[in-house]
Amino acid sequence: MAAIFLHLVDEHDQPVPPQVRLAVETAYRWALHEYQHFDRAVLAGMAESVALAMCRRSDQIQFPRRYALTALTGRLQEWYRAHPAIEILMDPAEVEHLTGDNPKSTSAAELTVLFSQIKSRLSERDRQILVLLEQDLGAQEIAKAFKLSYSAAGKAIQRARERMAAILSATENQQDEEGDAGSRPRAIGIKIW
């Protein structure tokens, strides 16, 4: 495995104790294995913040490896809650048809056209939510922007995503009826913002 380069320091910019370093590096290696497609720089930042937190609570931590693993897992789950994606469910036959012998990739231009079609069919509020999601803002920031509670903002985001998925599915069904199913590949698990 490649060497791990984490900048593990406490709040005084001093190297962390060896047990903290080993615990965080172990948790980081586990996360690299479990979340293979996750951005390594973001993951390293999370691991470094876990090490800093461990140094602040070193007298309270009995099992450093368990703490590091749990803390890093919690940070990853928080990140995924703040950056959820919509996945379009497909029948196995559709997936086989899509992948086939000659899989077709989606170009950036096709995605731009698709997203502009989705935006044109959304309500004003859903468009505003989509714009905020495109800026990588989470439910907390959207709640502040719309002056809503956190749970109400989360529900509004969920409904906007459901409407976008319904529009995407309707667009695909319309193409199938017109006999133009091969012009745009279907999306499987792509973020739609």
C-alpha cells in the first residue's frame, strides 16, 4: 500500500502522540479501502480533524483505534448526508441494454442539455433549491436561505430531487416512445445537480 501522508498535529502544531497517529492512520487506511471512490484529499482532511479532536480529549479516550474509526465514520456519514445523490432505479434488462457490448458514455454537453431541460420544467422554488445544491450547499444553508427549519429544508430538498427524478424518468420514457432511446444514455446513480 502507498505511504500515508497525513499532517497530524495538535492545536499547538506539535506532532500528535504515537497512539493517536497509529489510530488515525489505521482508520484512514480502512476508509480508503471502504470508500474507494471518495476524494482522498477530503478524506485526509477528515482524518486530520479526527486527530486534532483526539488530542483535545486524550485523557477521555480509552480505545484510540475504536475512537478514530468511529469518529472518521461519523464524519463520512455527515458528508454523505450533506451531499446526497439521487439514483435512478432501472430494471436489470435496461441495465443490460445500456451496458451492452458497446457502452456509451455521457458527455458533459449532453449532461448540460439534460440539466437545462430539467431546470426549465421545475417550479421557481425547486430551481432555487437546485441552484443552491449546485453551489454544494447543504440543508442547513438552504434552511437559512429560505428561512425554514432544518427538517423543512431537508423535506424541500427531498421533494425537489424527487421532482427532478420524475422529470428525468419522463424524458427517458418519452424518448423510448418516440423510438429514440439510443440518443441519450440513461443515468445510473449520477448526481443531478
